[in-house]
Amino acid sequence: MTYRITLLLIFSFFCHSGYSQDKYPFTTFPDDPINLKQAVLANGFTVYLCEDHTQPKVFGAVVVKAGGKYDPKDATGMGHYLEHMLFKGTQQMGTTNFEKESEYLEKVYGLYDGLGKTTDENERKDIQKKINEVSLKAAEYAIPNEMDRLLSGIGSTGVNAFTTEEMIAYHNTFPPNQMEKWLEMYSHRFTTPVFRLFQPELEIVYEEKNRSMDSFFFALYELYIKQFFKNHPYGQQTIIGETQHLKNPSLTKMYEYYDTYYVANNMALVLCGDFDSESIMPMIEKKFSTLRKGVVPDYPEYPEQEFKGREYIKKRLSPIKIGLVGYRTVPNGHKDRAALQVCNYILTNTGQTGLWDQLILDNEIMYATNIDLTYNDHGANLLIFIPKIIGQPLKKAEKLVLDEVGKLRNGDFDDWLLESAKRSLLKAYEMDFEGLYGKSQYIGQVFVQGSQWSDFTEYLKKLKAVSKMDVLEVAINITETII
């Protein structure tokens, strides 16, 4: 009897002291400032959990490895438009009677496919009229914004989504005690989505396109990047899409895009906030293990040839003179990226201590800044400068800013600026880690880059160790074509 009681006591001890064999086998990472936990479900769906008990809320996001660069060449803007449509509900949510609604939706899909194949303007008008009539019939069964209302009903805030060249993310903040309901809604939205209310949503996308076209800077950037990336979709198609493609949308192609990229092994859940990982993991597994697994096609390579000397484009887009100079850099994950980030800081930064910042403070130029395009396939740095309005030619302003790049290449800058750059950049990362959204952004980026969180923590070590020689080598390599 004593022996049996002893065994029971030992068993009870292990069950209640954190040594249970039922604990989830999370992957953790050494020297991790945020103590991230990672798990992969049987269907390939990746889960990232970052506990933060400093505030009673949770930031949640579902991230997809998709975006503008994955859009079909004849249907640009597809990923972004699909992001909009995934707020419209499913076969069970957002409708009063899906069986009846679907009869009209199928007609709408067919009409849009026909519209895309028709060039005769009179025929197009007839099809658009029919689309309007059938869409109104379908809309009688739709419940607009039901998902938004359901999320608001559990205390969600900041319900939103975004699309980049390489990521689509759906996110919001919610109370910790609503975890199960949130997981239910966010997993359900990707099971049987219905692209209802397509016609009115298209008007919203049109408006986004129109606003971008009204911006002379966007027009300048679009023109420039198309010449910079002559082969890759980074330059040859925009996230929001070409006007002709928006005028001829295809719901059939949209479902094909969804079926290809919205599969469990191409998606991730990111949760940061006030929760216990062990407690919520069974819920996550139950909800998201229902997502289907699929075969994601390999992304094609789009090689870009080196520039043969200087390529020059002149265009009248702005009432004032603006110069844009670009040079190839390195993609995400490259060994030189940390040194490149330091180079950029030495040239210009928010503290206005950079070489270009000094030009502005000394009134030698009106404005100069840098855009670092951190893509997965290629890298680019864009130098934007504006000469003084009166009396300064564009060419003279360009020489001034490029002379400062020359100083960077030659090491003609104070050592304190290098140390200040590293400290400031590391401090910025630390500040981002203090917020739920900031941490989630970095986690999502790691996922779409196909890397591990340990690669990111290692990057922070590399950043701290960047030497002046590293800066000189990178500066020489990346600016050969412009100096």
C-alpha cells in the first residue's frame, strides 16, 4: 500500500510541476530578446507565440507568403484586391442564405470573365449593366461587414490588413479572454471564403489607384523603379495593379490565386501579448489544423543585369526639380545587410547627424534622403534629393550628395558617427520590441523571408559588430556605378 501511494504521489508531482509529457514541443531560440516560441502543425501551418504580460491585450495576425510580386502578369493587383475580399465573409458568415446567393454569384463570376475578354465598348457596357443587375440580386442575401462587427463584438481594435510585394497580413488587437473566439474567426475566414460584394469593393480599389496616380512622387517612383528592375515584378508591376487589369478583374483568377497561395504550409499565425502559450496551443491546433495543405510553386528567378555605366531618365512630373539616384544593394539575409544599414544611417538619419543631413543644415541643399528597399530577391537604395529652389541646378545638387557618398567610401567620417549609428539602430530595434505590433512585424518578415528567428537575433549581433572596414567595403561595392 505504501509503495502504491508513493508512485501516485510521484506521478501527481510530475503532472503539476511542469514536467508533463503532454507539453507542446515548441522551438525556442538562444539569446532571444523576446523569448519567441515556434511550432509547426501537421498541415505545415506555422505558429509564432510571443508572451508579453506587461499589458492586458493581444496582437494577432495571420501572415501569407504572397503579395504583389506573385500577381499574374495579366492580372496585376490580384493579391491586394484579394486582401479586400477576404473581409467579405464565407459560406456561413456574411450571408442570410448562401445557397440562393451563390446562384447569382456564379453569374457575376462568369460575367466578369466575359468582360475581360471583350474589347468592344458597346458590348462591355451591356455586360457591365448585367453585372450591376445580378450583383444587386446577390447583395440581397449579403450581410455587409459582418466579420468586422463580430470582431468588434469581442473588443477588437485596429482591424486591418496590408499587402506588400512579398507579404499579405490580416491583423488586429483583442482582449486576452477572447482568444478562442478570435482564433475561431481568423481560422474560419480562410476555410470557405466568398468573394461577395465584388462590384462595390472594386470602386474602393479604384479610388486607391486614383489617389496614387494623383501623387507626382508616386508617378516618379513608379517610372524610376520600372527602369531599375527591368525584369523583376518589383519594377514591372505594382502592388495596386495596372488600370487595364482593374477594369477587367477576374474572380476566377482570384480564386486560383487564393487556392495557390492561401494554403496552410504557406501561412503563419503570429500572436504577441498577454497569454500562456501552453494553454492556448491546443485551441490553435484545433482551429488551424483544418486549413488545407497545398503545393506552392517555386518562385521563378528574375535576374537583373548590372548597369552599364550611368542610365539617365528625364521626365516632367513635378513643379520643382527632384533627383532620384539608385544603386543595387543586397537582398534580405545577405551577409552585408547589417553593414549596409549602418552605411545608410551614416548618410542620413532621424537625429540629423548624417553626412547628407549636414548638407541640409548648412543650407547647401534643400533636401536629401534615402529609401532602402529590403526585398527578398534583390536589394536597392534610392537617393532622393531636391536642390535649393532658387539658383541651384539639379546637377550641382547631385554632385554635392554624391561627394558625401564618396566620403563614406573613403572612410572620411568621424568614428563617433559609426558608433552612434550602431547604438541608435540597436536602440530602435529594442524600442520596437517593446510594442506588440513591432515584434509581430519582425516575426512576420522572418516568416516570409523563409528564415529562422535565430537568423534575426544573429543579425542584431552582426549589427553590433560592424566595423569601419565593413562599412568601407560595402560602400565601395554598392556605389561603383554612380561614383
